[in-house]
Amino acid sequence: MDFLNEIEGVFDKLGGRELSAFYTRKIDVFLTDVFNSIESQKLLALIAIGGYGRAELAPYSDIDIMFFARDKADSKKVETVLYKLWDTGLIIGHCFRTPEDCIAEAKKDLRTHTSLLEARFIAGDKEIYNYFHEKVYSELAFRKQKNFITGKLKEMEKRHAGFGDSVYLLEPNVKESQGGLRDIHTVLWLSKIALKLGNIGQLSNVVSGHDFKRIIRAYDFLLKVRFCLHIISKRRNDVLSFDTHDQVSARLGFRNSKKFSGSERFMRYFYLKANIVNNVTSLIAGLCTRQWAIEGIRDWSAVKKKATENFFIYRNVVIPSENSSVRKNPERIIEAFYASSKTGKKLSHNLREDITKNLLYVGRRVRRSHKTMGFFREILNGPRVYATLREMHETGVLGRFIPELGALRSLVVYEPYHRYTVDEHTLHAVQNLEMLTATKYKSLECLSGIMKGLKDKDILFMSILFHDIGKAAGKYHEEEGYKRLKNIVERFNIDVEKRQRIEFLVKNHILMSRIALTREIEAPEIIAQLAEAVGDEESLGALYLMTYADMSAVNPSFWTEWKAYLLQELYEKTLNYLRGVRRDKEVYIKSILDSYEGADREGLDIFIADMPERYLLSTPPERIYHDYRLARTVRENNFALSINEKHDGTTEIIVGTWDSPGLFSRIVGFLSSKWMNILSARLYTGKKGLIIDKIQISNWKEIWWDGMDIFIEKGLEDVVLRGTRINLSGSQKEIGSRRVDVFIELDNETSGESTILEFFSQDRHGLLYDVSNLFYENGFNIISAKINTESGIAQDIFYIQHEGRKVNGLKTTELLASLWKTLKS
């Protein structure tokens, strides 16, 4: 009796249903032989119940059997059979019942009631089994049907809640989670009672041929996945935990692609099948309960109420007007969801079906339509954002209307703590954000107040929707996500200011959480850095909301009271700092001067007035005093340098001097020639030509040697004041192991005085020097810059001018061509 070896022999040849049937037949034969080897004193039948009765055994499933007789006189045979079965090591679930026992137990326990509906004859007296079917089964199947159906639906709802309440869990239970095998079992039980169907094949009588094929194929796939899990785990295991994904996917033939691993492709396919189960079983459950619906709770008024130009509310659902065809006018699909959002009513079943059948017509014309984009933004500004987006997602409309979101559907990305697929995480974030307006939690009162006072809800919800769109490109998604975001905001024709807000929020959606959880937020420079990044109170509030939405959607327990406290403290400190600089600048400057312990207060006042406003915004008072002392040295010696180790392990080099052509290029060129990795740079140019450049080095400690500080100071002084030639020794070594496509954007709209040039590129030794030197050699002046390097990606922003003006005309083309060549080399 080596069932597992026999299963291994046929596993790759059979589907899930065939494997279950194969194993069930083997067990049937074995149990029949054991049962028949012992004589019966009374009429006795061996009956399979539960999953065994459905012929749905997996290798380590419980084998549930029932000994059935008119009385329990022949208990000796039952005991002998059980002893023989236990000796084999099989997991046997058993009971010995009379007709009265069956009915009594079923009345007390819904699960017992359900398992008996699966009764199937195995061995023994067939007449006594027929008696069971005529007397017991009919009692179970045809009496108190409404109570049974209500009980099973409540049981399903409770089970869904207990197992994550989502199809898109990263570690789903193949049997019990939403969209799992138990949902199929539930509708089979319901259909037996309500629709008098005998088996799964008869579902073809109540659903379309297309839906029937889909549910059967999904059922088959889930059964095979469960079989595979049992074989790999060598025990009863129905959970697709992270450590099983690779093995299961490989066993089922899912291979790695260029962008995704075999396990990620397998899980995406799994969600596709689970979603089919969820949708079709919901449809069948609705058919089963329809005859018991209490009509009084619905509005059966025959009066149509106009919701939008082409849709009405009739009998409590949204219906189209008589001449409104979504096939001929696919723009109306988005209008239908707007009508639902506006009125709070669901789409009628027929309208939903019509939309689903005509999804392919949601194409370029619909995506570019000003009308549909208007409807969509009204949905995001409306009272039912999550519910409407969820329905759009479930019907496939959201992914067709915004293909960048469609690429996230059922997408698995393995990240610490995450419980959901990317699309499900995004929708949970939207839901948590929307729920803030009605929250009763004291720890969320601050967030709730910000949400209620928000001017442009649609901009924030768009940012949430798009914050992970790059993940569809594969493991390293940041730069690809940014490119896709640019395409979306241009398609929606969003004005420049709001477009910048969306781009800022998406690019920085983990900034606050990273600072709050990994930095000392008591440090003034940390608050100043965040203040510089957000720029104003509205952006700070939106980023705080975005951070909450993203973190709270990771898993139900990821957002904690401690994290809430840290983020609120960071928000309040940064808000107070912004209000000091932005609202009462003169008062803020006076407070800086009053706190200055040096003698030259007038000189400090002149220094602050000379520096650009963003310097004041990004620099705490203690650093302003330090920079002023540096500036005084510059006035005496034309050069000053400060090297400071920071608490985050990096080192900051501050160079003070007077502006000159190619200055920044010479500075970064010298540092690169010494194999220093420039993590970030902030350039500040005073009105009178004073330069304060702050450059952050990530590997200073690794390459440091005794006397290096003096060597670097002397070298920088030479290149700054005397233009000493720079020699970038060695090859152009790439930093980081991944390849990144070059992306360049030139913006002549945002700034009134400068051209903003932004690029993504693979970082390499000397890249920043090459780019800044290119500007210098072509006559472009760097007004300011934000240099950021992370994970081998250079993401740099330069504010540049040509001959004191923005870059225009032929110069623009020449600049882009030269920069492209430099970044590609």
C-alpha cells in the first residue's frame, strides 16, 4: 500500500480533479477490501462523507467515513475495521450513526449537516445505504432550507474574515481563503438545497457556458495546487506560504521570465483562478438566495430617477437609458461608475455583465477623452472612492482605463511584512485613506483633520493609485514607475502645479516613514531636510496622509501606536519649522539673530539676506551659524572647507568660495578622482556670488586614512582657486549591479528663470563630473542642483541657464543629445 509513489507516477499526467479521483478510487478499493474481510452480523454500510464523499482527497487529507445501520448492534465489526485502518497510518475520521443519530447531529451542528450532504456509498449493504438516502438525506436536503442557506452564507462570511478577507493574500490558504476550494464547496451545498443540483457538472444549467468552463478549470487548478502542497510538505498543508512558492511553481511548470520569477508568475496565475472562483461562486450564491430575498428591504418603486445624462436609478440599482449602448459609446462605461459613485447605488446585474463583455472597447479613445477623465476625477473627489474603484477593478475597467494599473493586477512582489498583492495593497491604501474622515480612533485625529481640510482629494488619491506602478516592470521599479507616472499625468492633462504634487508624493511616498523609523527626529538638520523636501504645509500634510495610507495597507497589524506617535511627532516638528520660515520669516530670522552668541549679528543678518530662500528653509539655525563662520573665512581667504561626520554614517563636505564657471564640475571631479561616492549634493548661490556647496559622501569612512582630511582640503583649494587639472584615473566603473534605462526630462514651465533638467541613469564613477563638465563646456550655468544617488541609480535635478536665461531653441536639442550620449557611455 504505497499510495504516494503511485500518485507521484501520475502527477504530471493528470489534472487536479483527475488526481483526486485517482487517489479516491485507491482508497475506495482499500477500504472495501478491509470492510469485506470482516463478517457483518447486522445490515451495515460504509459511507464516505465530507471531502472523501466528494471524491476530493489530497494525499494527507482526513479520510472521513461513517458506519451506518438501523441500530448499533454490530459495533464489534466497526471496531475491528477501525483497528485495521489505524494500523495502516491513514488519517481516519469516523463515526457510527443510526438514522436518528444523523438527523439529531445535523440539527445541532451545521458542519455535520453539510458533511452528510456529501454521503457516498463505499461498501456493505446497499439497501441500508438507500434507506439513508431516502430517509436521512431527504430530511437534510428539503427541510428548513432557508435556515441552512442563511447559516452557510454567514459561515462563509466569517471564514473570509478569518482568513484575510481577500483573494489577493501573498500567503493564501488554498482551501479556506476567499476564492479557495471551500467557496466552491459552499455554492455546491447551496445549489443542492436551493437549486436541486446533484453535482458540480450540473452548474452548467444555471451559469453561462463561459462561466462554467472558467469555474471548472479554476477548480481543477486549485485541486492540483493543493495536491502539490501536500506532496512537497509531506503533511496536510493548505497554505501557500512563502517557503513553498518556489517548489510549487517549479513542480507545476512555471519558469522564470525576463522580468518575473517562476514563483511570481505562478502566484499571479493562482490569483486569476481564485478571482474566477470568487466571482462565479458569488453569482451562484446570489441565484440560490434570490427566492428567499426579503423584498421589503429594497426599493421596488417603478419610478426612474435620473443620475447622469445616460444613466438612471431604477429599483435601487444603476441602469442605462434605453438608447445608451456601452459598446457603441464605451466612454459611458466610466460614466456608469460615476453614476454609481454619485448616488451610492450599485450597477444592475445586466449593466455589469454588459460592461464586462465590452471591456475591449475601453481603448485609446476612452483613455484620451476629456469627458471620461472628468468622470474619473469626480469619482476620486466623491463620497465612495474605494467602493467605486473596487468595483472598477473587479470588473476589469480600472486596468483597461489606466493600463499602468492593469499591469499590477494580481502582481506578487516579495517584500518584508507585505501581506497582499500590489493591486490589493493599493486598494487597501485607498480604503484606509478614505476611512480617515469618519475615524473614531484618537491616534488618527490629526490625520483625520488633515484629510477633512484637504483641497484636492483627487490629487492625493491619484498619488496613492500610482505609487507602486513601477513594480510591474520587475524587481527594480523606481525609475520605470516615474516614467510611467509622467505618461499618466500628461494623458490626464493635469495642470503643472498639481502634476508636480503627484510626482512629488509618488517619488517620496516612503520618505517620512524612513525618516521617522531610521533617523533621530530630534536633530534640527533632519527636520530641515524634510522641510526642504516638502516645501510647504500642504505638501507636508499630503505626504503624511500618503505615508499612513501606504503603511496601514501593508498588513492589518503593521500600523502601530508607536509608529503613529513617531510620524505625528515628525509631522508636527516639520510643520512648526515650515510655519516659522514661511509664515513669519522676519520673526524667524529675528529669533536666529537673537540666539546667535557671536559678536557680528549684523554680518549674520547680511549673510542670511544674501542666501536664497530655500537655504533658509533647508538649514536649521545651528548650521546657519556654522555656514556663516565659513562665509567669513571665504571673505578672508576666498576658500573655506568643513568636513563633518553625520549621525547616519555619511560624511558631509561643505565647500565655501566665490562663484566661477565650471566650479561645481571641478569640485565633484576632484572628489570622484579620489573614488569618493557622492550620495547627494545641495548647491546654494548667494546674490553676491558666495557659494555654499554641501556634498554628502557615503564611503568616506571606508577609504579614510590618517591625514586624508588635510589632503582633501588642499586638493579642493587647488582645483577651486587655481583650476588644477583633474585626472579621473581608472575605468568608468558602474556602481550597482543592475542596468537602468536612461530617462531625461527638460522642463521650461515650472521655474520662471531657469530650465529644470532631470535625469535617471545608471550611476558610475565620474558620472556627476562628466555631466557638470558638459554643462560648463557648452556654456550652461548651474544655478542650483539636487543630486541623489541610491541603489546604483543616479537621479539628479539641475536648474540651469544659458546666457542668463532659460535654455531654448537649438541649444535645447544640442543639450539633450550631448547629455544622452554622456549618460549612455
